[in-house]
Amino acid sequence: MTDKASINSQTDEPFDPASWVLANPWLSEGQSDDRTPMNGAVEKSDRTRSSLRAFARRSHQLMFKKWSQARRD
């Protein structure tokens, strides 16, 4: 029977970011930020926390639907 340690005994070299950039120039450009800027301020409300969470959940679902439909078009 073979030793499992000898089968998977690859020596990993430490990660070198400079050589990675040279080998993968198309991946190092970054990605544009196409997100819509949002105002994260929260208004004072007399609603319960659970109703605020439900409102946020519905809002996020609607925004995702709008975003995914726009993406398909």
C-alpha cells in the first residue's frame, strides 16, 4: 500500500505577487465599480425592528429583480 503523504507531497512555493502580475497581466487591471451610489442613512421610525427588516428584505428583492432584468436586456 502506498503512503498518502508521498502521493500528495508537492512542495508549494511561497506566493510572489510580482511574478503573478507578470504572468497574468489581464487579471491585474482591476474591475470598474458600476454600482449605484447609495445613501446608507436610516430614518428615525416608530416601526418595530422586524417590520423594518421585512421592508428592507422586500426592497432588496425588488432592486435585485430590477437589476437582473436590466442585466438580461
